[in-house]
Amino acid sequence: MKPKKFSKLEKQTKPKSINTPKTRKQIRKELRKEKKARKHDYYTNRNQNGKYVLLRNKPSESSPPLEKKLSKDPKEVTMMHDLKFLACEFQAITSDEIRLRQLNKEKREQEKLRKQMEEQRKEQLLKANNVEDRNIKRLEKQLHLNKRKSKTTPKSFLDDGLDYLLEVCDSSNMQAAVAAEQQFTEVNDDFDEDFQLMANKTKSQMTRDTSESEEDDATMSDGGDNSEEEDQAMSDDVDDEEEDVEAMSDGSDDKEEEFDLESGDPKSMDMEESEQQEEGKSDTWEDIYGRLRGKDGEIVTNNEAKYIPPAIRAKMEGGSSDKKRAETLRKLQRQIKGLLNRLAESNMHSIASQIEDLYMNNSRNDMNDTLTTLLFDSLVTPVLTPERLMLEHMLLVTILHANVGTEVGAHFLQMSVKRFHNLFDEERPVENKMLDNGASIIAHLYDYKVIHAQLIYEMLNKLSGRFTETDIECILLILKSVGFSLRKDDPLELKKLILSLQERANNVQSKVRDNARVKFMLDILLAIKNNNMSKIPNYDTSYADHLKKLLKSFVRKGSYVTTLNISLEDLLKADQYGKWWVVGSAWSGKTEDKKEAVVKQKGYSRQLLDLARKQRMNTDARRNIFCIIMSAEDYLEAFEQLLHLGLKNQQEREIIHVILHCCLQEKAFNPYYALLAQKFCEYERKFQMTIKYSIWDKLKALTECSASQLSNLAKLLTHLFLERGLAISTLKVVQFSELDKITLRFIRQILIGVLLCEEEDTCKDVFRNVAQSEKLKLFRESLKLFIQHFLVRNLKSDSIPEKQKSLLRDRAGIVNGILSSSADKKLIF
């Protein structure tokens, strides 16, 4: 049956049922609308916390319960359970959870924004770097620096002070600067000690009793250990009396010896080095040759304490050490032999330098033995050695004798004389020329001024004594090589030789007299006597003279060829008596009986000589200088006696070295040494330069000095600067940018002593010497910075009197103005 169809009009007029149930679709639609409405209200009024929050188990009073709206229809019940499930998702949300979600969202947005900003900043930096690179290239092109091949800092940058810019960017330099700042802070804590050390000295000089300076004789006090000896003031420009040579200890802790400066008897001298050497030792002591001696200086025979040299000890032990040493000597021999085989005039300098390096890296004894053996193997042969070869090899020995040391030439000379003596005693045929070559070696050493003419005359007398055919040939060879030099150096001795040879030739048998060699020898003697070189056949000294001129260029600056004046007897008996010509070598020959006479003649007591030995005054020059300084009545007498020693060249430098050594070894500063050093500076410039170089050597080894030695050296330099013996520019070698703690305190003590001097004009004169020099610009700036940072800033201590604070502050301002005056003058047009 078909359903009934209503018309359109009937559908409109038909009444709707009031209790018609809603479908599930309609219910979901309504729920979506409500959800949208709640969501809209939440985002609209989100700042009003808690206003639109649903509360658990508290339904709205205005709206009826959902269960009442729904009927008991099963479909409606099922839909009700679904609605409860959906309602659980929209349960009450507390205000804290909402705030937490809001903060997390803001953090995410901020992190995203930060990343965007970083990316943007990187892009900007890259663009800025590109722009900066373009500007740098443009400026390099304008400054013409783009064509430089060297990567070093240009000189124009160094002149403008721009070379320090990149150091600031280096992290290691920054760390070093922080460490240096900490170190300087620690050094500033010692300012009071440095100030008191220098201020007390200045104050004691200012308050010293002037009446004592007018006494004619120095007062002597022998009462006890604390006695002080004062010396008469002899200088016109020094009004205060200077203290005499203070106590220098000889190492004994129980009893101190005293030296009377007038009579040469011992007086107390406190030497730190002697105390360190002798502390804890017995009455016996060991000399520099390893011999055990007693208090009286006599040799103590004790087999248990006998000294065994290292070379002999190694032979006694034997084993692998001998094999190792033999291998080392073989290697050394190969090296030297290779150099000698290539020796010529063209490569003389390079080969001499390589042999000098071998001397520095190997034992000198091994080098001397090996070199002498190889030279003899090359030159002393049965065939006469060519003169050119002989001259070149002897030139090498002369260069080593000057550059390496006199022991090289002395050892070679001793071995040559021994070889000549052995060949002279042997009987050989005339055709064997080994004796001639040995004599030629010694003759050419004389030609290069290594030995004195006296040795050649002794050899000629020895040859003329036997007067055989071989001897005559040797005499001819020597006279032909160096005859005219002998005539120039000692003509009287040559005249005696000619007369003795003529008398010898007349007294021999007729067979020998008629020999062609004898006649030729007499002709050469007459030619040398009459200074007639044309009479000597094949006489040509052009190559020898050429090598003598080259010798001056091969010898290093400051070195020279020392002439050895050693007799033939001393050389032949060196193993028996010793080598007096070698510094530090034992000598027990002819001078053994004269030792006490020399001591008595010079007036040096045994105790004073023992003290000189303890202070390592091993050479005769150093020992005499030390004894004169210690035994002089005042510094003027010491100055006169030191000049009368007649020292030459390098020996004169020992005067300054001994003065500095004694000054540093004093426990308390003694002005005696400063006055003596000042006197030598005023006497001649070479002594002033020697003091300057010695001070530079001391500055390099300040870390090895004790506190008292640093103080003594600082006070010595302070005196020399104030008295204008040395310029304060002596300190220019100090690297002020790399000062360590010890050097800083040393420089500070010197500047405190200079600034606190009694006369203001004297203080000004010290710094005026460096104010105008353009080369000392960096040194002036360093001094200004040092005075401001390490002197003026540390004047806040309560232990320093206000008067001295104000004086030091005023002097620092004056010095700063003097050092800045040169820079101000450049600005004046």
C-alpha cells in the first residue's frame, strides 16, 4: 500500500509535534555550537582568569541537567554516555595549568625569535667582514703594501708603534699579562724593604761625621769581630770618609782572621762564597791540582784521598767505556782528516770555523792530540814538503791559536819541538828530509808570530853545534825562510850566530869546509847580514806575505795572536817540570825555590795568598790584582799599584773582574770598591767599557745572585751613575716589558738610590744624559713608566717617613719632566 502523499499546502499547515525527540545528529550539532561558543568566549576573555572555567561536579544552575533533557529512550541513554565521555575532556582546567601552558608557548616563541636573530646577526657580520676586507685592500693599495712579499710587520708600522696591536688579540699574551700583573703585585709588597735598604745607605752617608774625614791616617781597630776599619778620604770631590775594606770570611765559623791593610796581615773579610766552600770541612783542603794540603799549606800524603784524573780513572775501570772512547776518537780523526785534505786558501775560513766547532763539542785534549798527529802525518815526511802546503797548514794552526785559545798553539809547539828533538837525535841519510820538515814547521810558526825569535836562535845554535851535512841543510832552510825576520827582530843575536857559524866552518875539516852546502850557507849568511835579498836564489816571500794579510781577516774581533816566549829547554822538559805557559797547569821546576822570595819581595803574606786561592784567583795576574786591592791603604794607592803591574790587553780586564767579584762577595756594601771602579772609569775609556760589559753579563745572571749580592751590585751602580762613571743608559739592555721579580727589585733599588741622593742637580744630571738621544726613546719611556708604576704608586706605606715620601715624589716628577723634554721640543715649530 502506497503511503499517502500530502500536498505542499498541507505540509505547511500541518501542526508540528511538540514532544518530537532529537536525533543524534542534531544533538552533536548543538554540542559543536556550544563548544565553539565556549571557545570563542575563552579566547575573547582569556585575561580574566577563572571566569569561564568549568568546575568539576558543579553543573550550571541555569541549565537543567543533561539527564533531564534526555528521555529514557535507549538511544538517548547511549548518547548520554557518549556525552559524559566528551565532557571528561572538557573538565575543569585550573588557572596554574593555563599560566604554565602560556609560559611554555612564550618560551618557544622567544627561542624561535632568538635563532632568527642569530642567523640575521651572522649574515650581518659576514657582510661587514666583506666590507672590511674591501676597505683593507683599498688601504693596502693606497699605502703600497699589497706588493710586499715579506709577511713581517713593515718598518713604518714599527716606527708608529703599531706592532703591539696584534699582541692584545692573542690569548696567550693576555694570560701572560695577567700572570705578570700578579707577580708585580707580589713584588710591590717588598717595596718597603727596598726603600729602607737604599734610604738607610743614603741617610748614613748624609749624617756621617765630617770630622773623621780630615784625619791623616785611617784608624785601625783590632778589638773584636764587630770592629770596623775606616780609610782616609783622598778624593777632593768626596767630603765623607769611606769605610775601608770590610770583613771577608775565609770560611772558618769559629774564628775570623783579620787583615791589616797597611802591613799586609790578615783582617776579617766576610765572603759568602768562602763560607759555602769551607763550611763543614776539616783542617785539610784540596788545591786546584787535586793535591791535599794542610793548614800550613804543605802537601798531605794520603793514599786514600789521592786524586785520580777522569781519563786515568776511565782507563782503570776499562770495559765498554774504552771501546766507546776509541770509536769517538776514530770518528773525530776522520772528520779532521777530511777537513785537512780539503784545506786551501779559498776555503781556509770555513774549515777553520768547522774545526773551532769541533773544539767546542769535543775534549780539547783529544782535539789537540788528533790535530797534531794528522798535521805531522801530512807535513813531516821523508820528502821535502812544498812550501805552499806548509804555509797554509801553519796558517790554520795560527788561526786556531788566536780564536780557540793559546793552549792550541802551545800544545802544537811542544809536540813539534819534541818531534824535532827526536829526529835530531836519530841518524838519517841526507836524502831523508824529515828533520828539514820539522825545522820548517817551527820556522813558519815564528813567521806568523806564534813563537818568539829566541826559540829559533836556540834551534840554530843546536844545529850548528853538531854541524853535519843534514844540520847545514836545516840551517839553510831556516835562514832562507825567516832569516830577514830574525835580522829585524834581534840583529845582535843574528850577528853572534853568523860569527859562530863562520868560526865553526873554519875549524872543521877541509873536506867539510870545501862542501858546496857550507859555502852556500856562508853566502846566505852574508846576504842576510848585508840585507841583500837578491843574493839568495829563488827567494820569494810574496805568497807568505799574502797569507799574513789574510790572517787579520780570519782572526775574530777582540782576539789576537799571542806570541809564546818559551825556551827550548822548557818545552823539552815540560813533562818533568810542568807547563808554566798554560793557565792553571802545575809547575814544579825552576820557580819552586824562588816562590818564597817572590812572596817576600811583593810583601804578600801566606794568609793573604790563601784567601786569594779560596776566591779562585788562580792566575798570576788575578792573584796580584787581588792582593794589591786587599792590602792597599786606600783606593788611590790601589789604583797606582794596579797601574804599575804593567798588564796588557786582556789582562787589564781582570782588574775590573776582580773588583766586581770582591764587591759582590762582601756581606755589606763597601764603598771602597765603588771608588776604585770610579777611578778606573775616569782614567781611561777602555776600563769604562769593560765595566759596562761586565755589568751586562751580571744582568743576564741576576737569578743566580743572592740578596746581598744584588744589593751590593745595585749600590755600586748607583754610585757610578751619580759620580758619572757610567751612564744610566747602561740599563738599556734590560727588557722592561719582560721583567721578572728579581730584576724588578734590582732596578727599583738603583732608581731609589739615585732619586734620594743628596744633591738635586746630581740627580738631574743622571737623567739628562739620556734625555736627548733619539735611540734611547724606548728606554726613556720605560723609565718613566717604571718610576710611576713601581715607585710613586707604592708610597702609601706607613713605614716610610713623610719627608722621604715627598722627596721621592718630587724627584720623580722632576725626572719625568726631564725625560719628557725631548718629546716636547719636537712639537715646537
